Amino acid sequence: MFKQQRSIQNAVSISGVGLHTGNQT
């Protein structure tokens, strides 16, 4: 259960943070 939730959170993090970090870096 935790691993599945973590996987989803990771994907969302990459999608959401990816845009922010893409602009920052």
C-alpha cells in the first residue's frame, strides 16, 4: 500500500515539480 502510494506521489511530484524545477534550472 505504501509503495503504491509513494509511486503515485512520485509521479505527481515529477509532473508538478518538473515544471517548477525546469524553469528554475
